Amino acid sequence: MEDSKRSSTKNWITYGLAGFLLGVCLVSLSAFGLVAYESANPPPTPTLLPTATIAATALLDQAYQALYSDRNPQLVLDTLEPHLEDFTNPEELSKALEYLGMAEVGLGHYQLATVYLERLCQVSPTPQNYMMLGRVYDSGGDLEHALANYIIYLESDDPSLTADIREIVQDRINQIQAILTSFTPTPVQ
């Protein structure tokens, strides 16, 4: 009887030890799987919005003064162009692109102005920016691009788009469409 108690105790110890080791293995595998999953899918890091900088604000103030008070568009270009890629805040970059575009318009460089204003529409796609881009394309004679931007503006839900403004823009769209679709005869020789 004592032998059967020993063998039964020995069996219990063996089964208990085997169960304990199996549990340790399962916990280890689970922990390893969790670590592998976390390293493959790290939690998103919060991105901080860039804040306005004193240097950028000073440049923009100087450009605004040169453009609208002093009427010196070349000074705007000389002030902002070398620092354009330094603007990290989207609002500051939008203002810089607008000022550069308007400075090029002031110099009569409509095609160069549209480069800045196209980028402005990428950074800040507001109806007003599309309207500004359309007017510059129109002034520069690029009626196809002007038409496209006028249509974007007209289809927007801009609260400042009154019935009068809508009518003016629609009239210009009709004029451009008539010009673009009119037949131009070739001269007979």
C-alpha cells in the first residue's frame, strides 16, 4: 500500500510539474507573440502641429508691407523666395505663397504667379484660393485653366458666394466656353 501511495504521489508530482511547465511555455509564447505584435504595430505617435515662428511672422509682415503698402512686389520676392521651404506651419506657408503669387502678378508675370497659386491650392484648397487662381489664369490668357478653377469655385459651398458673384462668375464661364468652342476659320490662300 505504501508503494501505491508513493507511485500515486509521484504521478501527481509528475503531472503537476508537466502542467506547470506547459503553462510556463504557453505564457512565454503569449508574451513573445505580444512583443512581436507590438514591435510590428507600434502605437501611433502624436504629431504636433507646427506653430507660428517669430522669424516667419516677421518675414510675412515685411512682405505684406512691401506688397500692399509700399507697392514693391520685387521686395516681396526677394524677401520670401529664399525662405519659402523654411515655412513649416501651413497657414504661414499659405500666406507666403499668396504674397509671392500676388507679387508676380504685380510684376506682370502671370505664368509664374500661377505656380505659387497652384501650390497654394494644394496647401490650402479653399474656394477663395481657387477663384484667385482662376483670375490669374484668366488675366494671363490661359482660359482653359481659368475655366476649370472658376467651375471649382462656382461648385463650392462658399458662404461668401452671393447671387451677384455667382452670376458674374457664371457669365465669365459662359464667355470662356464660347471662346474655347468657337470655330476659327483658317485663312484661304
